[in-house]
Amino acid sequence: MVALARTAIPGERLRAIDGFLAGAFADLAKHDNRLRGLDVEVRFDRGVAHLTGDVADAEVLRLVRQLVGQLEGVLAVWSRVRVAGREPVVMDLGCGAAKQYPGNLGLDLRRADGVDAQADLSGGLPIADNSVDVIFTVHILEHLIDFLSLVDECHRILRPGGVLHVMSPWWGHVNAVADPTHVRLLDVQTIKGICTRPPGTPRWYPLHAGCDGASIFADMTPLAANDPEPSESHMARFFD
């Protein structure tokens, strides 16, 4: 019942929050020795942190993501950061003509400007195992009856430490039902369900999850078979 009382954060307030977050991160970078000298730019846009730049290794990127994600008001942490000089392989699923970053590899069922390859997202993806660093599924999962099949495919093609970004309409907002092509309703708790599926299914670790009253956001990284489960305290940070 608490979720029903949630209202969308107005754009003006989101932009004000962006200003607060920019100042908070600048202050953090000034006082945290681990962030000094790093060639990483952090830009906030309506609560989403966008990371670009270069880091020496994946552990440094993981640390920056963690510190940015701990700031109050951050909804997601989206990254296109080079690691040890290598450009990340970033994929946009169902992007249409609107990729999240220029240069992303765009897959969609239909041809459009920005679509690099056609693929039916309800089936298997024509991508090799462990070959992608970042995947965007922005306003996609709500269009698929069985979106877990796509999530499982993302688990297969992501490299260890890779990240799946999810953004979908929150079930309590009119946008979730106004589009007749939407066939699923999602909540932040849906992400918890994805991350707590039974043994034998692909497992995920939630890096971040949030809701602005209109959309849900989630950043998840694949877990290997022998990786430990997320701790109860970590899960409690995002989920009921």
C-alpha cells in the first residue's frame, strides 16, 4: 500500500537533485583519496549518474560505481568507461532510433536509424558468450511476455563484471498502462525476484535499484555458479 502513494518526481525537482548530486560527488572526490587523480567524469541527469573516462583496471571502475551509487538520490549508475585503454562493448537492446550512447551496438526487431543488427529479443541473441561489457534494456522488458528469457540471454553474453541496465515504467504510473503494447507491469520488487530465482537459473547481483515514481531502474551484474549470494543487508537497501 505504501507503493501506491508514490508519485512521480517532477522534472524540475529531478534537475535540482542533479545539482545536489554533482556537488556531493565533487566533495566526495575532494576528500576520498581513492578518487584522487582518476580520469573519470561523473554527470547526473534526472538522478542517473553517467560515468565516462579511463581507469586502470576493473576494480577501480567497481569502486567508482559503488561510491557514486551510495549517494542519496542516485537512481542508477550508467557507465561507458575505458578499462586499461579498452573501449567497452556496449549494447542497446530494442533501441530503435534512440541509443543511450552514440557508438553503442543497437539491436532491434525493426530497422531504424541507429539499429546495427536486427534480432528478435524474445528469442536467442546472435551474440557470443562473455563478449559484452554493458547492456541497456530501456523501456523493453515491459513489451515482452517472457522477459526472463531475454534477461537470461543478457547473463550469457555479459563478461564477468559486466552490467545490465534496466529501465521500465513503474506499474503504479499511468505510463505503464497507457501504451497498449505493454504486456508486463514491473516494480522494483520485480528486480528482487530476478535476483532471487531458484538454484539452476542464471543468478544476478543487484548493484543498484530505484524508482522515481514513473520508472524503475536497476543495475545488475551476473553471478558465476560459485559466487556467494547477495547479503541480506545489501538486499534490504533496495528491496522490501
